[in-house]
Amino acid sequence: METTTTSKSLLLIKWGIIGGLLSFLVSVVTQYSGLAEDFSETLGWVSFLVTFVINVTVLFLALKEVRAQQGGFLSYGEGLGSSTLLGGLWGIVAGGFNYIYINFIDDAVIQKQMDLARQRLEDQGLSESQIQDAEKITNMMLGPGVQFITIVFVTVLFMFVLGLIVSGIMKREKPMFDE
């Protein structure tokens, strides 16, 4: 029984690292390709779709491996719990890489985001005092620590919701009278 729990945890750690790295790479590619500055509604949907496909694929593969490791059986509760734990691990990895990236590799990212936000506020016709008030709040929200917490929280929530669906698809209950 102990080896199953340890093995399942190790599998989820492996898939959490894979998912976190993929998420971080997608965000870096978006930043460096200039897509973040040229953001449009269409691009937002494309970005969401790519992220969604990656998340569903990684979650499916992780639950498939957990199910195979448990003799081909996975209850709905185990799948949902594993999905949520995977989301936490995934969020910590993605948020950690984001924190390191912002603090040590490209600290100008936050200033670029602030400049972009200021331009959008000016385009909306807000007054200078309104823009300054908005910049204070935006600056606080764009801090690396707040971004880390936000990434972890949103990833756990998103993977929980995806887990509700994918766990239902992946579940295979043990027969009741099977020994």
C-alpha cells in the first residue's frame, strides 16, 4: 500500500513538472514573439485554446499513468484528488519559474506590462489621476510574489475544474466483489 501512494505521488510530481515547464515555455514564447504586445481578442482565444489543449493532454496522460499503476482502476475521487494535487504541483513549478524569470533573467517584463497597461488606459481616455491610481494597483498585482500566488491559485482551480471532467472520463471502478 505504501509503494502505491509513493509511486502515485512521484508520478504526479513528474507530470506537475512537465506541465509547469510547458506552461512557462508558452508564456515565454508569447512574450518574446511579441504576441503579448499585439494582443487581440482572436489571439486571446488562440492562446487559451493552446493552453487548454496542453492542460487536458497532460492531465489525461497523468491520470492514465496513475490508473495503469493501480492495476487499471481509478475511482472518480482518486482522479479528482490527483487532478487537484497535480494542479498544485504544476502551479508551484510554473509560478516558481515565472518568479525566477522576472527577478533574475528579464526584470524589464514588468515594466513592459506596465507600459502596455498605461497605453491601453490612455487609449480609453482616462485622466492622468485615474491612470496613476490604476498604475498603483497594477504595479502591486504585477509583483513577482503576487504573480506566484495567483499562478498557483488559478492553476489549482483550473485543474480541479478540468479534473471534474477528465476524471469522469478516465474512471474505472474496481468490481465490488473482486478480491
